[in-house]
Amino acid sequence: MGSRKPFVPVKLIIGVLSTHSEYHEELYSLLKQRFGPIEEVTPEVPFTFTDYYNEEMGASPQRFFLVFSHVIDPSALVACKLETNKLEKRFANGGNRTVNLDPGILSAENLILATTKNRGHRIPLAHGIYGEVTLMYTNKSFQSFSWTYADYASEGCKQLFIRLRQAYLRQIKMK
């Protein structure tokens, strides 16, 4: 029989889709209050993988990622998703989102995203939130799955997460 061990802390990353850059400074401020300092904001790039969000968001969104300075307990992912859902509502316009926030946790082994949508490959965590292994680190790179969102499966995102993983590994060794 195995024995319980504490979880290894992980890096909080939030994927952002946004059509209203004028909200970003307020959004960053609110996220900092909830999750601590932001270590990095990646450059915005046009989200061209699907037009799924265009109607709701009113335009083609920009994709970028927020990387938080502190590592967290992986079990905090549920609370992070509940908070980001509140922020999506706060910034909504006429019931339509202007920002889409996808919190995830990066570890040495994988990138796990939180979601409210159940699918066969997702694991119920708590309070209506599911976890999804979106990328798995193996053979010195991130591997995607048939369910991985196209942008996360892109080489650009995989290279970003490799770089962030390297920084994360240096960070947890210092602890």
C-alpha cells in the first residue's frame, strides 16, 4: 500500500482570450489580488484556430498567457477556476464574455486545465469543476492529445510551455 505524500507545488498559468484590451489593466489588478504577482504576460497573438468565440465576444479574440510568480498547491485549481469564472462575468457585456479565462497548472509532468464542461476524458474535481490533462511532458517535449485545443497543441504553445517548465523546475529546486 502506498502512503500519502504532499503534492508538489505547481505553476499557475491563465490562458486569456480577449477582445477588449482596455480591460486588461483592471483584469491584471484583480488577478494579482487573488493569485499574487504576475511574472509574465506573453505577447498577444490573433486567435485563428477557430471562430467559436467570435459571435459571443463580438470580434476575433487575441490569445495570451499570464504566468504567476508563486507556485501553488495543485488542489487550488478548483478555487482558481471559480474565481476566474466570476471575473469573466464581471467583464461581460450584455451577458457576453469579453474575456475568456482558462486557468491551468503546469508541473514537470503536464499541463492541466480546469473547465466546467464534462467530457469522457475529464476528471471531476469539486464544485462542478473538471480537470483535463491537456499536454503531457514526455521525451523532452510536450505531447498533445486528440482532445487538446488546437492552440495548446500548436508548436508555438508547446515551446512556450517548455520554456515555462524549465523556469518552474529552477523555481521549485530553490524551495
